[in-house]
Amino acid sequence: MSVFAFPNCVKVSTVFITLLFLQSVQAQGNFTGIDQQLASAQKSFGGNVAVMIYANDKMVYQKSLGKEFNVKTQVPIGASSQWLTAALVMTYVDQGKVSLDDKVGKYIPIFNTYMKGFITLRDCLAQLTGIKADPSRNINHFRNKKYASLEEEVADFAAKREIESNPSLLFRYSNVGYSIAARIIEIVARRSFEQLMQEKITRPLMMRNTSFSSFNAPDPSFGAVSTASDYMNFLQMILNKGIFNGKRILSEQSVAEMETLHTTPDMIRYAPPIMKEQAYGFGEWILKTDTEGKASVMASPGFEGTWPLIDRCHHYACIFVTRGNLKEEPMDIYSEIKKTIDAQLPGNCK
């Protein structure tokens, strides 16, 4: 079976060139085990899956299964949106235009009115605002909220949501913190969240098929659409500690801050079941740490079936994109495939 599903009208020469490219991509390691795992799990992925692995400054594996589904197929990426939003906010930290310790009330006075102004930008990115959130099982509820703008949505959080705990103490997985953080950046830059995302993240990273566009308020937590190819550019930047194609997008310090553990299991109040035992950074879950306690494996799974991952011990980035809901079974499959990848790309962490 061909790696990609080509229309019948594609010329033989094009197919031949593509096959040569794919042979070159897969020649960097013996990934036939992954081919077999993907084929066996195709039904669990809803019939569609695209996988990319980047290591040693090159793409070492690329595979797509499914009719008219490949690494350039645009799909909703759900919670994987948070990694992008966190990176956008950190570009403004790098520029000195905001500080992680800035209080929300400094930028959005209505939070002071309702005694919530002391929440910090750091609390927002770590999902530690203390503001009442809907349980993670109601994830669709987040997206179904109809606000005309982030300004309207965030004002609603200030006026109508209760404080359930002091900031920095308890983790509640929701859209609250990321919408507040995105609104602060809108106020600072005096432009819309979508414009800023294009200017600072998607355009510099050549993510031409990635967007947060919406007829209503953009959803910085769950609302992006992207492709495996686009998101891999973002992962390359993170893996290279802020640099993409020789250009610095984020400071190394900001990347490290995003990978700092901000939670412990006892702090978790709401979280997706598949992540309830993991720590959270900024926009990413910390799946593993090294002997010094530094993050070594990070991921940002989306409920729609996207699973981007960075492994610093084995020095690679990978992404799985499917079309459908992410359930525990595919997560187990991803974990098994990761073991196969690790065997081909030896690490050096203790």
C-alpha cells in the first residue's frame, strides 16, 4: 500500500518521486515495526492516521493511512492548541511587554472589581487560576460557549465565575486561564489574538494551514485547526530550544519555563483521565523527568486525536494526527509506538 492515498490521475513520475522521497525518509532508521503497529491499530484510529518523526535535524519517518488523509490534512487539534497559545504568550514575555508575575487586574480591571485581580499570568498558563471551571468530562461545553469576543468571554469569567481556591494551589483543566492570557496579549498588543498568533507563531514557523479563526470568540485552549506537517514545524522549534530554520522564535529561557513542572498529582482537581497522574507545564503535560527533575518527555494531547510529543532524552519530536476522538485505547497504542521509536533513537538520559 502506498504511504499516501493518491488520486488515480496522478502521473507515474510523481508517484515515483514521492516513493523515492519516502524511502529516503525511512532510511534513517528501521521503523518497520511502526508500520506494523499503525496497520494493526488503523481501526482504533478511526481509519485515519498521519505520523511524523523528526530527529538529528531531519525527518526520519513519515507515514499516512486512510483515504485522502495525510500529513497535510487539516483537522481540529483540540487541547494541542494550548501549546501554541502558551508559546505566543511567551514571545511577549521575551520582549518584556508582559511578565509572568503580572497580575490580571493590571490589564483587565473588571477582575479587580470582583476580587480576582491578584491572579497572575503564570497562574493562567499553568491552569492554576482558582476560578471555577467545568469538569474536564464536559470538554465540549467549553467549545459551545457563544461569545462574540475574548473580551466578552473573559469579563464573564470575572463577573460570574466563583473563586474555588487561591491561585497557584489547585489545577483545573479548562479554557479559563488560556482565554484570560490571550485577552491580556490582545490588550498589550492592541490587536486580535488571531492576528498575533499569525505574526508571532504560525507565519514564522511556516504553519500555513494552522488557524484559530472563528465566527465567535477564538478559543485559545481548544480551537485551533492544523496539520501534522504544520505542527511538526512548531515541535522542531521547541526541540531546538526556540530556533526554527536558523531563526529564533522563542528564547531558550522561555522554552525552559514552558517545560517547568507547575503541578503535582495532589493539586489536580479537574484533568482528562488519561493525564490525571501527570504534571502540567505551560501548554504541555510533563510525562517524564530526568534524574535532576527536569522535563524530558512532554506532550500536548488533543481530544480530537492529535498527539504531539517531544523527547529530549532521545532527541526527537513526533506527532500523531487522527480524525476522531482521543480515547484511552489510542493513547496506549501511542505509548507502545513510542517504545519502538525509542529503540531506534537511543537516548542519553539517566
